[in-house]
Amino acid sequence: MKFADKMKLYRRQKEWTQQDVAERLLISRKTISSWENGRSYPDIFMLVQISDLYHVSLDDLLREDHEMINNYKEEHTMNKRVDKIFVLCYFLNIIGAVVIVLKPILPLLSNYLPKPVFTIISFVIVSSFIIAVCKIKLEK
């Protein structure tokens, strides 16, 4: 039985409306409707609250719904990618900040540093900005 069907079944066994469940979980009725129609899934923290509310184990809630499990796997994979992008962006921002701090000194160093160094520094700053924008889009 799919998660959506289990949500409906457990709610009906308690003779609750979607609004009753929503109030107990402190979420909107539309969210409950979305779960019961299989349009979306709750996050892991909400699953624990649902399990407690209906007095069923998480295993009972999740078992047999391979679509939901695959959804969580995809979400986990996406989160890992976003984390990697965040770390990369973080380090590029540090490099960019160092460059900005050293910018007044760079003209003095231009006699000693080859021209490609300035190109690399510019690339780092632009890349940092692009990665930050990509991260923001991925999180949406």
C-alpha cells in the first residue's frame, strides 16, 4: 500500500478530517491533501510526527512505497550535490575575499607577477559568483 493510501486509511480510522490532522501537525490542510493524493511527501521530521500521531511505526508508514523511497534517495543525492557546490563556493569566496583584501597591493606586485595571475584572479572571482547563483537555483 502506498504512503498516500496509508495516510487516508489512518486518518479515516481515527475519524479525523484533513483539517483535524493539519491542526495536530501544525501544517496546512492543503499539505495533508497533497500527501494523501501522492503529489508530495513529508520530510523525515514530519514522518516521525505522523508516526507518533497515528501510533504506527515508521516502517509501517514507509514499507511497500518504493516511489516514496526513491524520492527520498533522489532528494538525498541532490542534497549531497548541493553540499559539494556549497563547499566549493565557500572556498572560492574565501579566495575572492583574499584577493579583494590584497587588491591595493596587487598594482605594486604587477611588476613581479606575470599577467596570467591577474587572469586567474579574475576567473576565481567570476566563478565564485556563478557558483553562488547556481547553488541558490538548486535550493529552489
